[in-house]
Amino acid sequence: MIVTSSQQALVSVSLDLFYIIYDCANRSLVLLIVQGLNPSGETCINRQPCRRMYTASFAFFEAIWEAGITHCFVNLGSDHPSIIEAMVKGQKERKQKFPRIITCPNEMVALSMADGYARYTSKPQCVIVHVDVGTQGLGAAVHNASCGRAPVLIFAGLSPYTCEGEYRGSRTEYIHWIQDVPDQKQIVSQYCRYAGELKAGRNIKQMVGRALQFATSAPAGPAYLIGPREVMEEDIEPYELDQAHWGAVEPAALPEAAVQEIAEALVGAKEPLLITGYCGRNHNAVAELVKLAETVKGLRVLDTGGSDMCFPADHPASLGLRYGIHERIPTADLIIVADCDVPWVPTLCKPSPGTRIFHLDSDPLKQQMPVFYIPAQARYRCDTYTAFKQLHTYITHTSSLSQTLSNSVYNDRWSTLQKEHAQRLHSIRELAQPNNTDNTFNTSYLISRLRHHVPLDTIFAVEAVTLTTLVADQLQPTIPGTWINCGGGGLGWSGGASLGIKLAAPKRFVCQIVGDGTFLFSVPGSVYWISQRYNLPVLTIVLNNQGWNAPRRSLLLVHPDGEGSKASNEDLNISFAPSPDYAGIAKCAAGGRLWAGVACTMDELEQRLIDAVKSVQDGTGAVLDAHLDGGRSVFVG
């Protein structure tokens, strides 16, 4: 008789208790006991069900689960038959010990979800995409994960490397030739901490472990693995790794001599300044930085909005959030740059000559930036949580420094900080005063009312671009982990990221604040389908200023009096008037299961905010299209 599998023909001759089988593909004789398994691994000769396969794909899912990954954000394709088989097998046989699979119709949204989840929890998640085209579909999300130091594992299949059925997984479709590219890793490798290829099934867990070590070691970021169908289909023996051997590199401390030098410089400075951007990713680092600021009274802290809330806005030492420019940078006589990518923009603002600068960072050389330098007298690769703790502990326990800090001049500096901080908050409140002339509202008023209506521990995913500093001034975050900014330049991050944050913190209120142009970049058709499919209610506030303001700002910084400075947004091709129906787009994508509203006046805004917040709290997502300064030019097609 002839037994046919999907990949090979087996001609067998029956004897009493066994079969002698000629394997046509491999030209070899195979002895098979009657009650044994067909070499195809699919159908037993006695027509009884076979033992299920343990493939490299199943081992891959075991590996990521054992490493602590709980979610896979997937966009599947022709390279994934064994991946799909493994998912079905795992969900059926190991429901409590298998990653949750989240279907994502768009790859950028998939990676942005994993990114948001990882930024809030510092725990890596997995994204599975389709060969080269799915890798390209990740788009700007790879840049964001890299710049934003988000630990994620990306897996993509490869087109099969065999054509004539040599292995299970050989080419079976036209597209397998079209998607066979010379070096798929090169599409994203410059953004990744690690990029590798799975060349055999038997060490797949080791390869996953190595990729995750890179992804989770500071500075964290994406790791990319690829594997051809033949390798992912390979049958292997089950095995486990000792996860204790596969952890991230442990955080580094400052050398003792550096602790002494920086501590003495801090205490001796007349106007010390600390500039940060990412240290709040470790939520415990915020408290250590507060202790340092309260130990050295007079130390000011400037947040550059790299990604996280690094210092509480209600603290007297806080200067708030600014991008690359602040009046205290040129006047400081000592600056500590701590986990920050862009402390200042030299063409706009820079330290004075003679300022002592110390650079503390997990990546002080900025190894993925071809051009980066600051005039630091010393730079240290270290963990800022550990460094802050070392510094305030050393100062407190060194009698000479403690005695110096007991001088009344430091109490005077503290009083000065309190007065300056109170004045700053007063100015911020003034910006949010209601417009009694025409009942319209600006960004400051909108965000102040939003802050009033949402819960105190709301987590904000912010992608407001040119309006970010106004948003930060009004939100004034004080709880670690409640302000998460993109950190990169790939617009569209916040749609998927807010869903990932909600997935990681299902009991918390999550609010996305996004510009109108950026809302379109976020692929709302995918975002709001996922939101309703997986019951992830989020409040989205669209800051509708009818176009892209960032290109105009960039133009004016270089050509302040040029022809473009006099042109309209329409002439500059940055206008979105008439405005799309952003809330309507989201509602359609959610199949109608979404609250959608528009506000152009203060009266409309107040009621819409109340309704939108209640909708999210009741379990239905909401999108509020907020027309800034009364913009009313809407699309009516």
C-alpha cells in the first residue's frame, strides 16, 4: 500500500509484525513496528491517532513563557504554519502556561502594544510578524522601542530555503520566492540590541534566552529573531533551561572615587542642576532622586521627557518638562546628566564655559547615535537608581559634607526653590484660565479640565508633539509610572501603546493624549478594532489643531524670516482642514462599540469629558475630538 503525507511518499510492504518502508524522498529503507509511528509524524499505519509533535515552534513558545513573557502580539503569514500549529496545541493543552495571543491587524500597532506593556512593567513581551514585509510593517515602532528603551522580542519567519519537499516546511506557495530576500535582519538590525537567526531547532531556547538577555539589559530595547519554516517545523526532544542562568546583566554602580567626587561637587556648587529623561523607568529611582534633592537643598531637577515621569511635579526642586532648552542650563555651575539622551540643544541653549558636568547613564556613549557629545569632565556607565542612592547616602554619612549642608545658606536656597516653584505653578494656572470672550478653549484649559475629571492615578500615554510641554505643565504627574511618553520620533506610538498599558494594568484608568496628525499615524482602524475585540477601554483625547505644527516650527527655527514664515498651513502642505471625523473613524473601527464625541466650546468640552470618562469607567472606550481654539472646519463629505 502507499501512505501519503503532505511532504513525502512512503511505499510500504506489509509483513506479519512490521512494515519495511521505502522513503522515496530520502531513498532509504525504514523499519517500522506495526504499533509505531509513521515517519511522517502525522498518520499511524494502524490508523490510530499519533503522538502529537514537539516542534521547534512549540519549544519557542515554551521558551518565551519560561522567560516570563505572557503576551504575543501577532500578525501571521505563510511563514507560520508550525507557529499556528504550536499556538493551537499550546492553547488547548497548556491554557495556564502559554502566552496569551493578541491578534493585531497592523504590525506597527502590534509592536506599539508590546512597547507600552514593557514600558509600564519593564517586562518584555513578544511580537510575531511575517517575513520581510511584516518586518517592514513594524515601521517606526522599531525606532520608538529602541529610542524609548523598551524591552521587546520580535520574531519573524523566513521564506523556506528548500523548494522540492526536502523537509517539512519546504516551499508550497508562489509568494515564497518573492519574499526570499538576501538579509532580512538588516531591515531592523540597526535599531536592535540583538539580531539573530535560528538555524536549528535543538538550541532554540538558548537563542531565545540570548536575545532576551540583550533586550532586557540596560539600555533595554528590541531584539529580533528570524527562523525559516524548515527549522520551525523541526521535531525535537522536549527540554528546559534553568532561567537563573539567563537573566539580564546586573545594574552597575558608580565607582567609590566617583561617588566622592560628584558628592563633593554637588555640595560645593552654588547652582546645581540635574537633567534626566529615563531614570523614572525604574519607579523606585524617583524616590531616590527626591532624597538626593532634599539632601542637597538647592539642587534643581529638569525632566526632558525621554519617556517616563522621573521627578514629581509638585516638588519644589522640579523645573517641569522641557525639550533641550531651559533658563537654568546656562546659569548652572554644576550639571549632572542622568539617563538622558538630549540634555540641551546647543544652538538654542547650552551650559556656560567652566560648568562642571558629570554624565551618568546606562549608555553614556549613545552607541546608536553617530553624532553625540557633551562636555562632561567624567562619564559613567551606571544604573541611576543605584547612583542616586549612593550619592545621598555618602553625603548623609560624611560628616564634613553634612556640616556644610547645615549652613543657613542651604535653607535659604530651599526657600528660594519653594517661591520659584509656587510662581511657576501660578503661571501655569493662568494659562488654563477660561476664555470668556468666545467660549473656545486652548490646550492648557483642555488638559486642566481633563486632569480634573480623570482619577488621580490615571496613566497617561502622551504623544502631543509640539504641545507636549503644555500638556505636562497641566497634568503635573507625581506618581511614578503615570506619565509615559514616546521617547522616539516615530509618530503613531500612542494608539497601540495605550492598549498595551491597559493590558498590563487592567484596573487602572488609561488616557491617550495625541495630536490630530499623530492620531492618523497610529493606524486607528487597527487600534480600535483591537480595543473592542479584547475589551481594552481607553480614553483618547485628540488635540485637533487641524494639521501638523511640528514642520512649521522646524521651518521657523532655520528660516525665521523666510518665504515659508509668511505662508499659510495650506500653502505649506501641513493643513488637515477640513478636519476628518477622528472620533467617527475610531467608532467605525470598533464596530460602533465606542463612545465618540466632538467639542469646540468650553461648555461642550465639560459635558463631553464627563460623558467620556464615565463611558471608559463603565467598560467602553471613548474618543473625544477636541477642536483647539474653536476650530470648526470639519469634513462633511
